[in-house]
Amino acid sequence: MNDIYTYTVPVFTKMLGGLKLVLAKAKEDVVAGKLDEKTLIEDRLAPDMFAFAKQVQTACDNAKGAAARLSGAEVPSFEDNETTIDELVARVDKTLAFLATVKEESFAGAAERKIEIKYFAPKWFTGFDYAREYAIPNFFFHLSMAYAIVRKNNVPIGKTEYMV
């Protein structure tokens, strides 16, 4: 068993499933006329924080980026152009489809793999430190912010949707 795989890909997959449920609940409120979709997509918790759409995109980017980097694969590039809940669901689905292709055996040597992130250059991480100190916390941060924005908009969600 590869611990880095175990604490990334399956966890990302499970939690993105919860994000899809949160998005579905938000969509129900949009369809019922209780929530304006554009308002949700552009909402943020503070003026200097990412808007809802960017929080979802970034959570997905962290999941696919971590899985790719730790497995030695190329990071898939998704255009950040989602403007509706349905498009955000499609983004999550694309991320889940990629995660399903990443196999545990490809994580052999992941703990020692040199992980470089452009905006941290010239600093780099070992795979272990990258997973523990950056990828996992960053994924959960953006996932939680997306959840909080939906909750702030009075969509009736709770921990059961987040934790599926």
C-alpha cells in the first residue's frame, strides 16, 4: 500500500463527490427561484478572496495537479471558463475522470519525487512534503470555501453533503 496515494487520490475522489452534491443542492435552489445563479458564481466570502467558481476550479486543479505530480504524469490543463453550476459540475466530472486513471502503482517513489511548482521557484518539495504541506491542505481549503459560499447563500446543506 502506498500511503501518499491512499491519502490523496481516494480522498480527493470522495470529497469531490461531496462537492457535486453541494452543487446539485445549489442548482435545486436556482431552479426553484430561491437563488440567482450568477450571484452565486460570483460570490465570495471576502473582497480579496476567490469567487465561488474560482474556488471550485482551484479545488479541482489541486486534486488533478497533486495526482499527476505525485504519479509522475503530466498535469491536465482545464480552461477556467465555467460560468454556470452545470459547467462547474462538468469540471468536477472531468477531474474525477482523470483521477480514475491514476493508479496506485504509479505512486511508487512518490515520497521522494521532486515536485516543482512554478510560483514557488526555485523552491521545490519532496513528494511527501508537497502532499502533506501543500496539496492536501490547499485542496481542502478551496473545497471548504466553496462549501461556505454555498452555505452563505442559504442553500440547505450541512456536513452530510460535504462529507458524503
